[in-house]
Amino acid sequence: MVAFPVLILQCCCCLGFGAMVLRLLKLQSQFRPWEEAIFAFAIGFGILGWLLFPMGISGLLGKGWLLVLLASGLPGLVLLRRPEPYKGGLDNVGKGLLLLIGVVTVFDIAEAWAPPTDADSLAYHFNAIKQFLAAGRIEFILRPLDGAIPYLIQMTYLPVLALGGEIALTFWILISGGVTAALLFILCRRHLSHNWSLCVTLIFLTTPVVIYAAGTGQVEIRMAMFVLVAAWAIAQAIQTGENRYAVLAGLAVGFIFGAKYTGLLFALAAGLTILLQRRWLSHSLILVAVSMVAGSQWYLWNAVHTGDPFFPMFFQWFGFDDLTLWTKSHDLDFKAHYFPHELPAPRNFGWFVLYPFAATLNPFPKFESGLTGFGSFGLILLPFAIGGLWKWRRRLHNGPLPVYTLLTLLFYGFWFFIASSQRIRFILPVLPLFLICFTVAAQRFAGQTSYKAPLIAGVSVVMALQLAAAGLFSIKYLRYSLSGETRQDFVENYVTKFSSVPWINANLSKQDKILISDRQLHYYFNVPTFFVGSYSQAVISYYGRERSPKIMYDQLASLGITHLLLSTPLGATDQIYPKPFGTLHRQDCFLTLKSIPVRSIKSRTLSGRTSPNILAHILKLRPRNCLQ
């Protein structure tokens, strides 16, 4: 199978690129050999994503060029030191924790072996890369939230998908998430014992939001990899005053905001934190300069195509006036409809303090903290951590832990008061820093005192609950790996309304273009699609405005639409916006090619679903003379 040689090649490429950077900055001596390899991979991961941008806009996404790129990182492997024999011993507790991490790894491998089913991954994380590969170049996707966004992390998905196929892609997701956990362990070991470091790593791997996101194309857990590198480098820059650490910090910070808009908030936190030292001016200038080079590509790309580097945040002021798919009037409608629903909690100091508790207790569905939250580990450790802060209050200004704490608090504060959504998974990138700081504070308070037993008991309960949740989440993947379930059956069971896709792929061609309103189907289509949702574009209004059938027909034709996929009884098309769809149907402007029963999946964790009583109708647009 070619997938695994491709995976090895891309891993070696990242290791080589990262090793070159560490050697250039003379930082290799700061790590043990295996730690050096983990840091090198994280740095090389970002460099690979960065290099693929100029190749993509130049139309060099063919397999030959991608092989040349991956091969270009291999010379750097000679710069890595050989791993040393492990000299530390593990007691029975440590061996047990390591065994449990191995069990979780088996769960993750089973997930990687199965086809992807996460809606966001299928809608854009994986689909955008598939689209770039089909075009042979990066194409601008004029759509907010999941189109015109930074793609630095997703670009690393491109070589493995092109050269190794889907199985290489899903295992690359597994590897990159695992490196984040390894980095967390490395930084934990600077402050905690082997057992506590393994414990924190296991807690992280089984945190609900990590279970949910680690095996998908979502970027937050991979941003956490860069956050850990940046936090360590900033702490070292402040402690030593050396420019080389500021350079590494700038590189990592650039990769963070090159991966997602919320990364800009971490960049702001990093810039303020690095000011708290004697060499604040030189280090801040280095941080800004390097991070701009590392992270600004996709913002410039947005500016060239829309006028707004942060599309659509400042589109009203900087946006172009001649964009058919996104107008300034539609932009106002989008912001008026979308943002209020994403911010259920008031932005005030009270809720700033209460949010972590409220999200843990899951009061608002928009927090998405029920299945994708941070679990109860923080609440269990809270009294011990407060005791630790008080006990060691005179030493709070020493070492990297205050830096990690400040970065976490600043990012959380900027996110709460500035960001456009309060979904808790968006602060996953700083979860590892939170785990380090909280665990160190709690462990130092408990120590060898009578508080040690309650602390260990509470952590054990959380660990057991999270392991059970991880096992429950993985049952479907284990079943798929061990049974004769087909790929199509698995996807039908866990991707809403998928059953219509095979028929469309078999009966439509690349000369057709089908309008869809279910974004999770994008990735599995082999024919051109156009997604029309509540806020995705300005041509076809989904805000319930009445438009004449002739205008609606012309809008569909202007987009090149030849077919439509509507998941509703045909007699109820008037209930779907835009309303003229119903009128077009009554005037026989749609020819029904096929009606297929589809399922609406309730949960990706459980196989719960509605009855197959929803009909997906594949409609063909008739010639315009159908209008009277």
C-alpha cells in the first residue's frame, strides 16, 4: 500500500525542515534527541504548510512537484541526533498510564482506518484540499467561515491525499494530533514527574473536545502544537534575553494565525507577553517581523480577491463592490443573522469569569460543551490549584509557568471579548498550557500532604470517565476495522443524507453542476457542486425574500446550475427558502430524476438516527421556456 510510504516520506520531510531550523538557530542542545525530533516535526509541519502556498498559487500541485517538495526536506534528517537509550525507569503506575495511552492510541488508529465522517472536515477542511488538487492550483473560495480562510494547516493534508490517498490523509491526521500530545508531555516533564506527565497527557488525549477533533481535519488541536512551541520559546526569550528564541517564537506564532483567524488573538497575547522583559523592543520587533512572514500569506490572498484581509470582518469598509457572490448588503444581512446566535453569553466581566464553569456544566447549546468540552478535570483541580498559587505566591514570577499562564489568560480574554463565536472548542489551542499550569499548581500544593490522596482520587475518577467516553466514541471505528462493514455502509450510517451521493456520482458528469444545501456532502461528490446555505453567498437569497420565478431561474443559470438536490417532500418546496423554488417546481421547471430515502444522523458518537423517511430529490433544471 502506497499510503504508508508516503506518510513516512512526509514525516521525514517535516523532521528535516524542522531540524534545519533548529540547527540554524543553534537550539538543538536545548533538547534530548527524542525531544529534538518532536520539536523539529512541529516546526517542519508549519514550514511544509507555508511552502505549499507559493506552489499552489503557481499551479505546481502535480504529484511530481509534490514529491520534489517532500524530498527537499530529507537532507535535514542528517542534522538530527541519534536517539539515546532511555535511562529513566517507570514504576507500576507509570507503566499502567503508558498502557492506557497505548489503548487510546489503538482507538485513534481505528478511527484513522475508517472513512472521515466529521461534517466540518467533509465540508471544507478536506474538501478544499480536494478542490485544489482537482484544479492543480489553489483556487479562491468566496465564502465566509469555511471558504476564504487561512489554510496553512490544511495545506499539509494536500501531499498525503494526492500521493497516498484518503488512508494516508486520515493517518496524517492521527500523527499530527499525536505530536501535540508528545509536545505536551515534553513540557510537562520540565515541571512534573514521569507519572504526572503521563497522567496529564492521558487526560488531554481523552478530553471530550480532543476525542471529537483529533481524528478530524479540524485545526485547533494542530494549532496547539504551535502554541506549545511558541510558549516555550517566549519563556526562553524572556529568561535568557537571546534573539534566537524570539525568532522561533515568531515562526510558531505566524503558523498559529496562518492556521485560523482566532490565531490572531494568540499573536496579540504573545506580543504583549514578550514585552515583559528587559529586551522587549528587539524581541517584539523580531516576533512581529518573523510572524508576519510566516503567517500573512492567506490574509494577502484574501485581500487580493475581496479587499478585506480578514474577510468578511471588515468587508463593509475595505471590500470590493463588484463581487457577485458577496455584496455589502448581503454582508450586513449575514452579520446581523449569524453573530447574535454565536454569542449567547453577554460580553461582560461576570460572564468572563463564569464562562469556564458554565461551559463545563453545559448551559447553552451554542457552547457545544456537552460532547466537545474540556471535561471536569479543571473543576476537580481548582481548589488544589488555588492552594498551590497561594503557597507558591512569592515565586510566581520565576520560570516559564507564569508565561504559560499569562498567554492562556490573555488568549482566553481576547477570545471572550473579541471573537465572533463562543464555541468552547475554539480555545482548544491553549488547553495544553492550561493543563500544565493547573496540574503543577495542584500537585505542588498537595505534594506529600494529606491532600495528595483526594487529588489522586479525583484525577482517577476523571480519567476513568474520559477513558470510558473515548471507548464509547471508538466503538463504531473498532467495529468497522474488525467487521466486514463496507466503506459506503459506514458513511451512510454516520454522514447525514449521504445515500443520495452514490447515485449522483454515477449518473451526473463533470460537465454538470448540482446545487446542494447540505455542506457535509461536499467531500464525497465527484461532480461539481455549489453550496447554498443561509449565509454562504449573495446570489440566491436564503433570507426568505420573495423573488420572481424568472429572477430565480436566471440566478440558477448564472451559476451554471444544471441540477438541484433538495431533501424535502416535493409538495413542501414552498417551505424552503428561497420560496420561488416551489413556484419553479409548480411551473415544471424541475424534472425529478430520482427520489432517494436518506437518514438524518443525530450523533457521530452514537449510531442514533431518524427513520429513513426523508426523501432526497435529485432535480434537473429544464430549459427556460418552462416559465410562463
